[in-house]
Amino acid sequence: MKEKATIRVFIADDHAIVREGLKQILADTRDIVVAGEAENGHDAIKLFRGSKCQVMLLDISLPDRSGIEVLKQIKKEKPELAVLMLSMHREDQYAIRSLKAGAAGYLTKQSAPRELVTAIRQVAEGLKYISASLAQELANTVGEDHDTALHDTLSDREYQTLVMIASGKTVGAIAEELKLSVKTVSEYRARLLVKMKLKNSAELTHYAIRNQLVE
């Protein structure tokens, strides 16, 4: 019986503990090897180019840019690369947006190790991977006649700003976390309020809670 080819994986996550945990999980597999890693979006784009990896595990919340921005750039340069998004956020917050941007799959960081291994093997074969709960959610929307939700009209960075504001973070805290200026984050906030026809952060938070964008 022919042995499976080794799947080379690149990990992009800003938390060293998470990267080490992922490497430990994958070290127990015979057909998967971690061949590169990065702690921010800039390094992820720069280093993956010479890594010859088939799969990238990409955190959706990197310190210098959003994971979806990195995803779009990487898919533009290497469309055949399978990118599996990892996130602390619930699937209904970012999964659809990630898949539309070109991700091969989406997993929350609370997923069981065996699910991660299954997902990597599946996307390495050119298939998509979504959890059973997300598949059910997508199935439930088939045939529904509804207008595009206002938050779906936002850019990736505007959407990220919306979720963070609705989670109780100040503009200053968001700017520090995303490594952006307060002015830039304020512009994102102003634009998303206009697009969503909202007046202030209180209305924004109410909208996010009503649409289950935050816990």
C-alpha cells in the first residue's frame, strides 16, 4: 500500500503558546509536518512564499492586519494554497466571510485536536472543510428569501472594528490591539456607522447583539 505524501503546514498565529500547541498536536501524525511559522501578517506573507507548504493555518486576528486581509493577499499570489482559518470567534461571526474570501475551511480554536487533523487532511486534498454545526446553519439558510444584512456590506476591517466595539473595547484599545492609529480606527467606525445607518456605538452594540455578532 502506497504511503501518503507528507502534508507540509505553515502556521500563522501571534500567540507562541498556540503555535507550540498546534505543533505538538501535529507532531503525533505521520503524514503532517510543520514546515514554517509566523507571528504576524507581514511575516506570514513573506515567509510562506519559500516554504513549499500545501496548507496554511491562519489566525483570523493577527496584530498587524486581519487574517482575512492576509488570506486575500496569499490567495492572489498562490491560489492553489489551502488556507484553514483558525479563530477564537464563533463560526457565525467570521466563517462565511472567510469562505467567501477564499478560505478552504474554518475552525474555532476550541475544536478537538482530531478535528484539526481531519480538516488539514481534507483541505490538502483540495476539498473544503466546515464543521457539522456550520453545515447545518448553511443548510437552514438555503431557499430563504432575505435581503443582504447590513453588516455584510462592510469591509473586513470595518467588520472587525464593529465586533470589537460591540465587545466593549474603546477606539484607543482597538487601535493598540490592531497596531493602527486612533484616527484610522475612528475612520473605520465612522464609515461603518454610515453604511449601517446607525448613530452611535450604543446603537452599533445593540445591532451586534441582536444579530448575534457578539456573545
